[in-house]
Amino acid sequence: MPTCRFCATHLQDIVADLGTSPLSNAYIPPDKAAAMEPFFPLVVWFCRECGLVQLEEFATPGEIFSQYDYFSSYSDSWLRHARDYARLMTSRYGIGQNSQVVEVASNDGYLLQYFIEQGVKALGIEPAANVADAARARGVPTETAFFGKATAEDLVRRGFAADLALGNNVLAHVPDINDFVAGFAALLKPTGIMTVEFPHLLNLVKGLQFDTIYHEHFSYLSLHTVQRIFRTHGLTVFDVQELPTHGGSLRVFACPEQAGRNMEKTGEALLQRERDAGLDTFAGFASFAGAVEELKYGFLEFLIRAKRTGKHVAAYGAAAKGNTLLNYAGVRRDLVSMVADRSPAKQGKFLPGSRIPVVSPEELLAARPDYVLILPWNLREEVMEQLAAVREWGGRFVTAVPRVEEWA
Ligand SMILES: [Zn+2]
């Protein structure tokens, strides 16, 4: 029986079993098309003791992150989000030219560039070597490392103790969540603050966002579980913001316990909403698995009907979400001919598992599909704007989560 990655309790309750699928970021280059592809079980568990919803550990982070093709700078809405964050932290928390900012999992430097612009000292920590190279190339100081307590203590010894430490969309992606949070506690100055962002478990459950479940995403976090994990490592959660990113995320603010801050009212209200939804017990998850199965049947019905009536379905957005949906539903090229993506790093490759070819948006438009299935449903409006030309031949936009919907 697996054990909880935070509190080591034996896990007994399954939230969802999505079968087996390849690692969602393991895009296949043409020269590997004839090679075998490893599939891993994708099962989500609930911990009765601490409430952490999580995957069982199955592969080393080295396998997962050594070549990571997701360069966040390709999304306009992400860049806006990053710029707004930098402004908030400088105006509300006085982060300025004498401050040290450290971002964990800093990607290609898309966020830190907005601090550097204002003369703030910034350092990125990024585990994927090719992504860290891209950050340095744009002038963002970046170290190639996995973050944890040892890395943090080394940074402090070298003069990088942080006034602001942050990690966006990484807390949920670390296998050893205890070592990771201990790292933040070690990195912060006594007066320092930290923020982390992660997709909110409440939205996963309410919006049936099962496609945010994939192997690189180890933990599915609620505020009450994060608060408990942080407290264990001497960190106090003092505020929280709800964000629209990734279908509904939380930005949690925390500081060393000795700073003596208390939780703001907004945080208390959110904790109550989580209890109301039953997230602190298994009750909140009891109907999830059945609803996910229904979603799959509806999605397949749509694709088969399109196929039988001679309609051409192409997809947009070669990201983890889409791979979970396509592999869970067993979709292959006969039902979805291609997937377009703006990232040149993915074009010319094949989606893991489904082996659907990744093309440029121009190639998708040239194929004049009847339906464009938008896989990253959270970016629907942005994608519909980019691909407005689809309407010229009467093409329609479709999303599949939480159910198949067509958009004019
Ligand atoms: Zn636990």
C-alpha cells in the first residue's frame, strides 16, 4: 500500500484511477517514433490523516525534468500574470533595489525579468538544463539545480538569503514536498516572505478538472493541507489570493513563524469553503471518479459522431492537460488528426501515447478543420482570438472539460 508523501500514513482511498499513460511531457521526436514508450499507472489517492490528494511515487524526478519542453514565455496571459505579480510585490511588500528575490523553478526567466527590469537582485533556480540556458541567454541569473533544504542552505551561505522567495506551479510538482518546503524555510530571511501558486483542489473537484492530473503533478493541494505542511516546517500562512490561472489557482503568502503574523480573514473564509465542500474528509471526492467516466463517454461520443458525419477534428495546445484527456479516453490520430502549438520546441514531434503529430498554428489553419478542440480550456478565449480565422470556413471551437461544449 502506498504511503502519504507528507505524513507517511498508509493511503486507502482512491479519488480517481485514470489507467496507465506515458509521462505527459515526453513528446516524441520523429527519430524515436519506432521506439517503445513507457507507460505508468495514473492513480490519485486521498490521505485520511492530512487530506493531501496525491499520486503514488513512480518515477524519478530526473526522468521527468531533464528535458522539459514547456517554455512559459509563449503564453501572453502568463506574461501579464507575471508582470502584475512583480508590481504587486514591489508596491505592497516593498520589494526594491536592496531586496534579494529567489524564484524556484524559474523556467526561462519570464517572471524574474520583471524584477530585473526594476533593478531588483534576482536569482532563478531551474532544474531543467535546457530551460535554464534559455533564462541565462535573456539575462536572468539562473542556477541549474533541484530545490530543497540542501540547495537552500548553500544559497544562504553564498549570500542569497531571500527577502522574497517564490515558486509558481512547482509545489504540486515536487516529489519530496517536505524537503521542498523546508528549503523555503531555510532560504528566507527572518523578515522575508514567500509566495507559492498552485491549482486549487476545490476547483479540480468542482470543475471536474481531471485533466490536470498527470505524472509530473504529484500533489493536489487545498489551503488547509498547505497550511498544515507549512506549519510543520515553521512557516505561517498569513494570506491567500484566488487567481484565475490554470482553471483557478491559489497564491499563498507565508513567512517565518517568528514574524508573528496571523491569517487574514480571506484565508479563514477559504478554509471554511473547503470544509463545506468536504475536502477535509473523503466525502468531497466520493462522486469524482464516476463523473470523470461520464465525461470520457461524452467526449468519445462527440468525436465518433464527428467522424461518422465526415467532420475533421484538429486540436490546439500540446500541453499536459491534453495528454491526460487524450490518453485516458484512448484517442488516436483517426479521431483527432493533429494538434497545433505555438512552441517551436514541440512542433514536428508527436504527443506521448496518442502519437498525434504536433504542428504549427499555420498548419492547422491550412488544414481548415471543422472543429478545433481546445485542450487547454483555461486559455480558451486567448486561443479563440489567435485562431479567429477558423470561423471563415464555418469551423467551430470545442472544449471537453467539464463536458463537451461548442463555442461560437
Ligand atoms: Zn498525509
